[in-house]
Amino acid sequence: GAVVSQHPSRVICKSGTSVKIECRSLDFQATTMFWYRQFPKKSLMLMATSNEGSKATYEQGVEKDKFLINHASLTLSTLTVTSAHPEDSSFYICSAPTGRAGELFFGEGSRLTVL
Amino acid sequence: DAKTTQPNSMESNEEEPVHLPCNHSTISGTDYIHWYRQLPSQGPEYVIHGLTSNVNNRMASLAIAEDRKSSTLILHRATLRDAAVYYCIPNRDDKIIFGKGTRLHILP
């Protein structure tokens, strides 16, 4: 079964609203989680590193005020897309380390559609 | 991060072996070579990784060149379920950067 779970798997929202996506590690703790976005037919792009109990580290070009990341517990990280626009429509994927360097568990992904 | 070169796409017949190549000539000595795959509309999944020696697991085999500048992922008997994008990723920590990968098509 899945060891990293995302919710919701699909969400549709109106422009200007905010959407929260949850990423949970099941049966293990993750002090670090990673958030990616993926446009159709494109590869995954790393957005940010979520750190439990501290601020997230964002990749260059990713707006931290637009993509709010919170990692309040060792099993939950959330990504909130604020004031969503149609161009934010994408497949958002989170991952968590297994403890073996470079091996990650990935969530099933959350498909966001902004109307 | 080491740069990788993979074919954009490959085709294989079902139940035949598939060899997916990857060039990573700028790999550093401490980088592992990881392979992930992404099935349609799903998150990526770990396939295999290695450092210097060839590796086998239930999903695939990984053949690593002696100079470590290239590697080949081997699916011994492809099934339709193996149709996916395969990513070769040299790295040494948990922050994984994905390249473009190889889209593998399996013909029934």
C-alpha cells in the first residue's frame, strides 16, 4: 500500500481562492518532505523542501507567498496555493525520504484545476 | 547535480527484455545512480539504485559501467504495466532533481 498519501487527489477551484493539499507519511516519520509540480507531458519540477518545525526552503523562482508550505508534524506537510490562477493548474506531488539516501516515497499526486 | 542524457522515448514488445540507457558523464564519486519511473497519472516510484556494482531486485537490474559514466536499466520481461517514463538520477542526498526521462512504450 501507499506509504505517502496525498489528499485531495483532485480538486477544482475558482480563480482567487486558496487550495490546501495534504501530504501524509503513513507508518513512518518524515522530518523533511519535498513538493513538486508537473505540467502535462513535462517532468517533475522541485518547488520546495518542507522542514518539520521550521520554514520551508524554496527553489529559485518559486513564490513562497503564493505556495505556502507548513510541516507542523512529523507525518504531515501541507501545500496551500493562495489566490489561485488558471496557470497554477498542475499536478502537485509530494515525497518523503525512506532513510536510505536518494530513495524517496512519492504520493499519488494531486491534480489541481483552477477555473 | 550531474547532467543526464536519456533517449526521449523507446518501444519494446511485451514479454521481451528492455534496456534503458543513461549517460551521466559528470557524475561525482559519491553519487549513487537512482532510477525512478512514473506511470501515467501517478507519482514516481523507486525502481533501483547502485553505486559501482551491478544490482538486481524484483523489479529490474541495473548495469553500471566501470567508469560510472553510464548505466543501463534492464527490465527482463516487459509487461504492459511497465509503460512509464523512466528517470535516471545520479545524486547523493534526498533532494532529487528529475530530468526529462525516457518514455517507454510497450507493444502488446
